[in-house]
Amino acid sequence: MNPSAWTVAALIAAVGIVMIARTFQPVSRTAQAESFARSVGLALPDSLRPVVTERVALRRRGGAIGLVAGIATTSFLLSMDPASSQYFASPFLLIGGAFAGLAVGVAVSAARASAPLHPDSVKYARPSAVRLDDYVAPLERAGGRIVIGLAVAAVIAAIVVGAPISGVLIGLVTLGVASLLFFEIAGRRIVDRAQPAQAPEDLTWDDAVRASVLRDMVTAPIILGADTVVVAGGALVDHLFADSELARIGIVVACVAAAIALASASLTSSPQRYFLTRLWPKAAA
């Protein structure tokens, strides 16, 4: 790979390793649980503190392991294709591979999320079934679909006009579509899992952790789709405008502006608390 790609891979892997290590440190685990409680706006009761702390650590550890595995796998595949590994956009594929790995990692960790209850304990159940839409805000769920749709359209446009298509670009759009399908399929499996609970607050916190897992998963298609649009847009600009520096700058500015707008809308809508408004409106109020 080119030097910039190696730098990106090394930095992401280092961040992932640090994240894994922190999930084993008691002080860090406690801080992560308290930070999570603040982000969703719920008071963390002492009775649930050990369970929530373990589940938050498990989600973070699963995501970090997946991130490291994703960056390692993507780096290996790029190194097997010297032509693609030298392409300027290879760091985009590395970032996308890392987020795809993170999505898989948190999904796997969710399989161990629900703690079994004692056979003689009283069980609490919600009055109605839940859906994926109850956990992921419309902005994020629709955002993933829209960005992947734009990515596919950009690649098709590049192919139609005869722009050069690199292996990196094909890898980005393929991984993007796969990550969206993974979210839609695995996300529903996670939502359909049983939620053993003894009290409403047990179920509320189970929903909180479940929502955080699903939001981590939907991040992958958004990142991969955005990366694909940038790379495909660059290929189109190079082909249509004969390497126009002004056109390239325009593509970058447009993508950055769109990213800022999406991030601002996400922050102001508090998507981490969306599940409360849908499933626990009294707690949200």
C-alpha cells in the first residue's frame, strides 16, 4: 500500500487495540457505563450497574475487535493487489473496512447481550412487539439507504461515461451494499431476540444497549456510501473535466457540506434517545 494508506491502517489499528484494552480496566469500564447513561439520559440504578457496565464493555470490545479485524483484512486484500493498493483512494477503503468490521463486531457481541433470569423469578414483558424502526431514528436509517443509493448511482454514472473504475471503488461500493444488507437482516434478528426482564427498568436498559448496537451497525453503510460517492465523484471529475483542480475541490466541498449538515441534524435530534421516545415516552419526558 502507499504510505498514506499504511498510516491510516496503523492509526485505526492502534485506536482499536487501545479500545480493547480499556474494556478490561475497571476504572474505564465504570466511566464508559456512566458516559453511556448520560448519553441516553437515564439514571443508572445501583442494582443494574454491574450488568449495564458489562454489557457496555462487551459492546465496545466487540466493536473494537471487529474494527481491528476489518482493518487487518482490508489491508491484506489491498496488499494482494499492488495496482489498487497504490491508488490514492485506498485509505477510503481502509476506513470503510474498519467500520464494516465494527458493525459485525457489535452484532456478534449482541448475541451475548441478554442475561438469563432465574427460572423462579417474575418476568416482565412489554405489551406489544418492537421493530427495527423503534430503535434507529429515521434520519439514520433512511440516511444509510440514501447514501448507499447515491453511491451505487455514482458508480453506475462513472461506468456509463467511461471513467476509469479502480478495484478500490468496486470494493467500496460492494462493501457498502453488503453492510446495508447486513444491518437490515442482522438488525432484525437482534430486535427479534428475547428480552428477559424482571422489571420495566431492566427492559428499558436492555432497549438502551440494543439501540446503541443497532446505531453502531447503521454507521457502516453511511460511511462506506459517503466514501464511495467521494471516490466515484473524483473519477467522474477526472474523466469529464480533464483533471480540473477546481472541479475536484467542488466535489470535496459538496461532500463535506453534506456531512456537516447530516451530523448537525443528527446531533440536534438526539438519536441516542430515539428509542425512549418510541418505547418509553414517560422516561423520555
